[in-house]
Amino acid sequence: MNGHHPCQLLPRSPFHLSQISKLMQTEPSDKKLVIHCPRCRKDNVFDQPYMYHAGFSDQGFMYNDNGHCTLVWSSYDPVIRQFFPPGRYMSEDSALREHFEQALRPSPDGGRWRFANPPRCLYCSGPIAWTILQQIYYLVYPESIITDQNNRLDLALQLITPTKPTA
């Protein structure tokens, strides 16, 4: 490499899908999203029609350490409001982010969930998109944990123990 971190090779925020049109395409016949890895040039196929917009869905997300699993929650989940009270923003408060990360159970592969983890290529583990701290679109990998399905807010099930952040 040329001394740049792999994430620096991707366009900067704000993220616009038009910026990676060469990396992303949809297959309308079966509504799969394909993200072309800039490192190994292989296609990563996702069982979703497009990258989901967390803001439109009132959701938050993060990826695990290997970048192959997503944790998604509702912004209305009481657990999130405990860790990020009104007026305190996850994008601006690294101490609150770290406290929340430490309170979460490990991801399905045993790694940690972190706001700074990008989604990664399933073949070479190179970054294929940005973290929630850099943009608001996300990918759902197999084995992902979606805590706001079926009219339920189940983020509490992902906590090691019920805790409250220190203010």
C-alpha cells in the first residue's frame, strides 16, 4: 500500500451512493445488493435490495471486530436512551460510545461490537463501506442481530448486565 489506511482510499463523508456507483449495483431480479470490494475485486452479495438508511428507519448500528456481522437497534429503544440520553449524541461523545460498547455481549463470533468497525469484504476483509461515525447507511450480514423486529425493542437482550452509563 501507499501508506494510507484502507478506509482512506474510500470517498470521505458525507456518504453518497453516487460516489460508489462503480462499487455497488443491485440485481433487480432477486433484489440482492452487490458491493464490489476495492481491494480484492470480488463481489459481496447481501440479502437486501440496497444499503439501508438508519436515519429513515430511526435506527443505529455497528459492526463486530471482523466486520462481518451487524448489530442494529431502534433509536426508540429504552436501552439506547439510557446510554445516550436526550442531548447527548453518540457521534460526539466517545466516552458514552465506549461505555455502550463495553456493556454489550460479544458478537456471534466472540468479537466485540464497536462504532469504529467498518463493514468488511467477506473474502479479503478489506473495508467495503463506512462506519456509523462516518455515514448512515448500513449492510446486514448473515448472523446479524436486529433488535427491533416484530414490534419489539430487544436491545436489552444484548447487554452483559443491565447498566446505566456514568454521566
